[in-house]
Amino acid sequence: MDTRQLAAFCAVVEQRSFSQAAERLGVTQPAVSLQLRALEERLGRRLLDRSGRRVEPTEAGQRLYPAAQRVLRAEQQLLDELAAGEDAELRGALALGASTGPGGRLVPLLACEFARRHPALRIGLSISDTQTVTDRVAARELELGVVGARTRARALEFEPLVRDEIVLAVPRGHRLAGQTVEAGDLEGETLIEMQAGAGVRRVVEGELRRARIRLHPAARVELGLQESVKSAVLAGYGVGFISRAALEEELAAGTLSMAAVSGLAPSRQIYLVRVAGRIQTLAGQEFAAFARAHADATHRGRPDPSE
């Protein structure tokens, strides 16, 4: 498919005018009309409604528009990379995603250090729950994701990156602080939980099933993100299972404590996820290699991934 036809189509959709699209593209209006006519003939669909004062996309045009944008972005990124050369500075854009656990500290630090080393590269990081990140990687909206649990997606490839210990965070001075407790000791507590689909919550629920342990807290509160859970525990509203790496600063400062639940040893693998068989951009390849080399040190609290 001729990407010049897609560029003409997107310009008309965005400008709602053939003349303004032609001006933006630096070509004549008849040239834009010819490109659009050829595209419609190729696809066998009417893509634009020309009956009104403004040009509007038809239903088929509305479906084509986001796909055409992706093709044009991919073409531009390819041109940027070919212009740069493999031994030159990385250019273009790199879309990353991370679930709330690794997205709290690990991936932002890796992304920032990688960006510092490659200032001509535009890096975008989206934070969401594990399921959303893997769905967006599968849809090719993100090139790479870093998540705290595997999902059932045949099209995806999960590469182990770093191991993450999960602990029960409790407020400073709490009666359970520093202890190994029985599940029954939580009956008088409020359990602060992450949203369904979060990697930490999946791991803890799986470990509870494995150990055949049922928790019966006095109350449960679902707050969504790991940082929200940590903030609630810091404020004394309850206890919650959190990645230990996310608590290192608070534990060192003495503002939070942790406890262990007898029979439970929750930990998880942090994964680098990509579409299986997808040809990665040079930036994606370089970031994956960088993450492999520096994830463990960064996760364990070393301030500079380059050390």
C-alpha cells in the first residue's frame, strides 16, 4: 500500500478539507484527490463523505484512520533509524509500558538513564495494571512492557528480568511490625489492596491458594495503584501487601515497617514483554539489552543504573 495515499487520507480527515490538506502536504489539490481516489479503489470502500460543507470520514474511514496513523508513524521511525545508522545516535520514538509495581521506580529510572544516554530518542512511558499493559503490547501500541505477572496471551513473549519480594507493609510502631504472624492475626486489621489485575495482587492471591490460607481481615479497601496502597498504610489506615523494592526508602527512614505471614513466601518475577516474532526497532533492542544489564542493580536501590 502506498503510504503517500495514507498520508493524504489522514491529512484530509484532520483538516476536513482537500485544499487545506494539500497545503499542509505541499502538493496540489488535484494530487490529493487522485491519491484518495486510488486508495478508495484499492480498498473497495468509500472513505470520505464529500456531500457536506466539510469532508467527513465514513464508517470505513473512521476504522482506517487510526491504523493509517500507526503505519505512518512506523514509516517515520524506520526512516529515522535508517538515517541514524546502527553506530549512530538513536533517534525516533520508543513507546514503553509498565505495570504499577515496576512502574513505580524500576522502569522510570531505567527509562530516564537510557534517555540520558540517548538524548535524540523520544521515550514515552505509560503506567497501568498488568492486563492493560500486556493488551497494549499485543495491540502494538507499545513496543515493550515491564510487568509483574504473566498473562494468557499466545502472541506475547515474556522474558524474566528481575525477582521481586512481596511483603506485608504495616505502619510504624504497629503491633505486627517486624514479626512473623499467623493469618488469624490479621482478623482485626483493615487490608488495603491493589486493583484486580495488578501483578502483586495476583501473586499474593496465588500464594494464598497454594498454601490453602484464607485471610479474614476486619475490612478490605481496594485503592488501585501500589503507591495508593503505600500512602494509606503510611497514614495508618491499614496494612497491605507491597513490593519490598517499593518500600526501601520508607523502611530505611523508619516511616514504615513490614511483617511476614507464616506459610506465605510471596515473590514474583518481573518480566519484559514483547510481541513474539515482532521485528523490534533498534531503540527497542537497545533498551531491552540495557534493562537486562541494569535491572537488578536498579531494583535493589542503586541510585545510578550506569554503575
